[in-house]
Amino acid sequence: FRFLDNRLFATCSDDTTIALWDLRKLNTKVCTLHGHTSWVKNIEYDTNTRLLVTSGFDGNVIIWDTNRCTEDGCPHKKFFHTRFLMRMRLTPDCSKMLISTSSGYLLILHDLDLNKSLEVGSYPILRARRTTSSSDVTSSGSSGPRSVGSPCHHNDSDLLSEKHMSRSSQREGGSPRNSLEVLTPEVPGERDRGNCITSLQLHPKGWATLLRCSSNTDDQEWTCVYEFQEGAPVRPVSPRCSLRLTHCIEEANVGRGYIKELCFSPDGRMISSPHGFGIRLLGFDAHCSELVDCLPKEASPLKEIRSLYSHNDVVLTTKFSPTHCQIASGCLSGRVSLYQPKF
């Protein structure tokens, strides 16, 4: 769900709808929004334009104009479409949209303009590459995104590379609005295999993105943190990559095939991650320091601060309270647990 103001909030559902609610009258919906054709999994909100943004397993990102909302719904339009869409997020300043896919691609729309719908082929792809460490530099070519050679990618690079690369050239002096970057994020142990990005979260200060990735064969699972990088390419022959892997940790891989939702703490110093029948609290160092104070030259392991176990089934989701020192977790059987950890 997502609050739009002090009283109005929106929820999404697997019944393909979005509902608007008023805290003062929770026994009935303000209105129901219809537009998706499959499960709706994400809601974002741009407070500047009062536009609601939703994404679903139908591959669509839809914009809803809450400025013109009535009992019958809100005017809406399809903003973006991609195959195998899993999760969609806006950065805190709403300047970027990130979209993860089950085929291992991470899409970033830069200099975001939600008022401009993106038809297929109308957006310029400026950069398309795998994220690299400092010891793994790949020179750019003219063929678009590099495939990692795994069946999990379903050849969706065809949709986002050669056909559209030929329609737009890289603009000198900066990126145009809604320019699309296509990445296959580096995942430890997955260099030669595909992966599925099942969970996508953003640092509350917009410094980094947090991914939960599983291998194509579901035999490995990782939590990874990627720092946003801005500026010109380090090497002229290589296109700039916006994300750099800074921290990671291998997960228990219990409950194969299920999506596990992880999260940052409100101050961004800790990560809560489902781990088997419980959760792990992870930090960038043992002292729960800020990310900017713990940026390594090469990817480093996340530090386990605390483990909390109280479920009898696989934990699928966890969330920090935005106002209290409290964490919630939910498991496959439907039980929700609340923790108040002491350090």
C-alpha cells in the first residue's frame, strides 16, 4: 500500500485492481481502479505531480491521475511495458524509475517524466551492459545489451537492444528525458548463469538499490546492494554503468520458487532479510554505519547483526516500522510476527 496524504492511501491486489481508501471511513473504498490484466504488485506515488504509479505481472506500468479522481475511478494511461516485469520503484526524488525482471534485467529510466507515455521504440537506450567490478571492464559494442547465455533471459534483449538502439544515438552533453538503461546486475557466483531479480528496494536516501536474486536453477539466492554512480564514464571506450555492486551475502535458499521481500531500515543503516524460518538483520559493517562510510573498492560481504526466528514456515516478507524500533515478518502459512530487537 502507499499513502497519498494524511488520510488517503492506495492498495493493490492480485485481483488486478487498485483501491483508494480514506482512513476516516475504512468500511468502504473511495474507488476501485481498473486497468491491469494481471496481479498488481507495486504502488509508487509522485507527491509533486500527484500521480499514482502501479506495476503488475501483465508487464505494464500505469499512471493514474489522482488530481481528477471520482467515485468511478481515475484517468489513467499506460506508461511503459516490458516482458517478465517483477517489481517497479521510484527513487525518493522521483528522478528515476527502476524495474526488475524475472529474466535478470534491471531497467532504469533516467530523468523521469511521468507525463510522457513511452510507446515501444520511442525511448532512447543510452547504455546497456552488465554491471562490473573494477577488475572486469567490458568494452562497448554496437550490438546492444550483452547476453549472459542463460535460458532464463528468454531472449528479451531482442526487445530492448538492436531494434531500439538503431532508432536513437547517444546524445552528447547529457541524457534526454526518460532515457532507458538496461543492466544485468553482477551477482556473486552467477557470472556465467542467469538470475531472477525477485525483490527490489531503494535506500531511503536514494543512495543505493537493494536486490534479492535467485539463480536460474533456484539453487542459490543472494542479497545484493548496488551504489548509484553518477557522472561521465571512467573510460571513454566503455559506457557508464549507473550501478556498482558494493555489498552482498548468500541467503539460505529455503522455500525455492517463492518471492522473498526484504527492506532497508528507515535510516538506511540496516537491512532486514527473510532467512529460512526467520529474518536476518544485516549491516554494511558491524557497527551499522552509514553506507557512504562503508563503500569498499571491491564488493564486500554484508555483516550479520542479529538473527530472529519465531516462525514454523518459510518467511516471505519483512518490514521495519517507519516510526518505532520494531520489525514485522510474515511467513507462508500466514502468521505475522513482531520483533522489538535490543542491541
